[in-house]
Amino acid sequence: MAERPGVLRRLANKVAVDSEPGLTSAQMMLTNHDLKPVEPERRQWGPWNFVGFWVADSFNINTWMISSSMIVGGLSWWQSWLCVWIGYSISGSFICMTARIGATYHIGFPVASRSSFGIWGSLWPVFNRAAMACIWYGVQSYIGGHCVYLMIRSIWKSWDRETIPNTFSQDSGTSTADYVSFFLFWFCSLPAIWFPVHKIRHLFTVKAYVVPCAGIAFLIWSVVRAGGVGPIVRQPATKEGGELAWEFIKGVMSSIANFATLIVNSPDFSRFAGKPRDALWSQLFTIPIGFALTSFIGIIVSSSSAVIYGGKPIWDPLDLLEHFLDDGGSAQRFGVFVIAAAFALAQLGTNIAANSVSAGTDMTALLPRYINIRRGGYICAAIGLAMCPYNLLTSSNMFTTYLSAYSVFLSSIAGVMIADYYLVRRGFLEVKELYDARRTGPYFYTAGIHWRAYAAYIAGILINVVGFAGAVGTPVPIGATYLYNLNFFCGFGVSAAVYWLLCRIWPVPATSDRWMEVGDEIGDLRVAYHDRRSSSLVGVEEEEVESGSAAKDAGKAV
């Protein structure tokens, strides 16, 4: 029995990921190779890589349908398209603000959040983001499985959910054919998780060329079959006055809410930028243009479907492709196969960008000694499969509403982070101290948790909590509903203002009285304590020898 702990220890050491030598046990809970600042050799993302990234990300099924809810809600097609332009322009600005942290200091969201939420306090926002990424990975994979279903059915017409024996219950939300297609998409996605983040940019480059071409081909095909653009472009708004104004605001906010997760974790990609400006203009303009053009294609194609098949427009492009498959010959089946394959690639790229890499980075921060981005990505994929996402996509299930409304929680995290970097610290971060588990570190605060950040975070949630309850079916006052229509701005604004005010009243350490970004001056990326002390302190337990003044001097040396 005495040998058992030794065996377990050797096994734990064997599965541990590589880390810098000289780290203390506490530091091993804060860092590994994937959490450290990106070294110059891996800063390979230039401005065109970010353009390709967002062009690729904009062409996915969710974006295609982004205007549908607005038109159904009572807006005309041009009003809903204007909402997309405004919403994604604002989202692009937020993306650039959080991305600058990563592009300047070359650190991801889990590490950047330590300066505002505290060394250990950052684990809660990171856990929130990781959980959402795992859920969305499963949902997006199931949508990608529908693309695979169309591809297989284009080749073998017998691959039909109506004819293949179904082993699932009627209320499960799936069938045998759909589940097999989902599993195939999930399985074929696994190799893409293997590649390191600085190299995965090539996937987005390929997607940026292939998917837009398929989308434009689908647009031309639909318009030609309909003999015109259809009735939606001639349909006026069905609401007027105040109702129209609020519907317009909801349209703008839904576009921003669709970006809430990416706003928070954009440093996970921008940290691979060669220079800070590489992640600025390329994203600021590409995001609204890319998403607006995709939404426009979705509007016209769905409008054409109302002419082709009569009745209501078909907003889901995959449903429309399935209609094309049912009434066409071999040439039409080939066209459906090519477009469905492009959409499958679109879903793969979106899943990697928004979910796999994000979840992998977040899980790395939760257990850095044993999880890196690659392992975290595979854990995310396993959870996405195990959670049976088709159960969440049944028409009677409110879970997708919860997912969309979850932006109120993420907006508070973004508000605290942006206020901390731009208003409180004015661009100054002591990067090595973000990996410091000692009580004397400037980001340790109270027991490793920053109470000001959590007070602001809770305040940002409380402003929206009543309206959030209304969004998921609970009757609430109309005023709370109107306030919730501005959910992201309310959560972001309140949390940012409260955080700034609390930091003014009770100042925090490691700030600057002028704008001072020192990311480019950091050449030594080692974070072990002995690299920051005199040789006489090497090997001595830090809790016994570090005084407040010594820690202060070490921070200045960094």
C-alpha cells in the first residue's frame, strides 16, 4: 500500500503538460506553455489573417438567419439590414478594445482577466466562458451534422430520415440518420483541434475563399429559380411608432448579443498578432462588412424561397437546400452537395474559432498543470457530444433562449475588463505579476479575489436580471422588458462605471497616471520567481522570505 501514492504521483507527472522549470506548486496552478505570453516566433497573425478569420466566421448558419427574427418581428428587410450594420459595427469596436490587450501583451483572456478579477477570482469568469463554449460546440456541431446529412443524401437518395429505421424517440429532437450525420461531422472535426492556434489561421484562409463563393452561388441559384428577388424586399414594416423603434433597438442588440462571447475572449486570438495595429483596422472594418453581406444574402435567398415554394419564407438555408434536393435531378444534387460541403466547412471554422480554442484556453487556466489548449479542445468536443445537443434544439425547449440571453452575464465581464485596462490602468500591465501567486503580488488583492470587480460584475447583472427572467417566460413589468432590450449596454455600462468608481474611491496597485502600454518592452518571458530575485533567495520558500518592499522592487524590475 505504501507504493500506491508513488505510483499515482508518477502517473500524474507523466500526464502533466510541459511547463517552465523552477515554478512553485502555486504557480503550476497559474501557468503552462499555452498560458504564458506568446513568444515572438509564434506571433504569426498579420492583418490579412484577421480579415480572413472574420470573413470566414461571418459565413455560418447563424449569421445567415440573423435578420430573419427581425423581419418576423415586424421590420422591413432594409431596416433589419441596417440593424445588422449598426450592431456589428458596435461589436467590432468592442472586439478591437478587448483584442488590443492580447495584441499588446500577447496574453489570452484567462490571463488578462486576472488583472481585473484577481489571480484566483478570474477562475469564475473563465469557467463561465468555458461552459458556454462546450454547450455551443455541441449545438454548432449538430447544425454541421445537418450539412453532412445533405451531402450524403445528395449522393445516396436512400439516406432519408423518413425511410431509415429510427431508433430515437419522437420527442428526442433527432433521428438515426440525423444522429449519424452529426457524429460524422463531430468525428471529422477532431483533426482540426490538433493544430496549434498560430497555425490554424490557414483553415480560416481557406474558408474565407470557399464559403463566400458558395454563398453567392446559392444566392444566384435562388434568385434565378424565383425569377426575381421575391416579395420580402417589397414588404413594408408591419409595426409603427414606438413599437417599431423598440423592435429596431432589439434588432441592434441581438446582433451585439450574438458577439458577446467573442468580445470577451478575443485576446485568445489577438495575442498571436505580430503588432497591435494588426488586430485593429482589419477587425474594425471586416466585422460589420462581412456579417452584413452574409445577412443580406440570407434575406434575398429566403425572400426568393417564398416565390419558389409559395407560403412563408424558408429562413434556414439548410431546409431550403433540402427542398432543392427533393425536387431536382443529378445536376441539382451536385449543386446541393457543393454548397452543403461549404456550409459544413463554415460550421467547422466557426466551431474552432468561437468554441474549441476558447474552451481549450479557458480549461488550460482552470487546470494548467494537466490541460493545454489541445487537450482542452478535445475535452470540449467530448462534452459537446455527450450533452446530446439535439435535446436542446427541440421546438418546445427554451434552452436556446437561455443561451442567447446569457450575454447579460458576459457583458458584465467585458465591462469590468475594459474599464480596468483603459480607465483604471491606462494600458499598463505588469505581465509577470499575472502569474504571481504570492500575497504581495499587485493582482492578488484579497485572498486572490478582487472584490471591486465582483461588486461591479454583480451590479451589471442585477440591472438586467428581471428582464432576463421575462426573456425566458416569467411575467415581468414592461419597464424591465424595455431595460432588458438594452441588455448588453446596460450590463456593460453599469459594470464598467461601478468598477471605475470603486477603483477611484479605493485605488488599486500597479496603475499608471498616463497612457502606458509596455508590452513590446517585455523580452524575458520567464515567470518563475527565482528569475526575479537575487541568487541568495533562490530555493528559499517565498512565503517566508518575501517582504512587501522586496515584492514591490521585483515588480518594478519587471
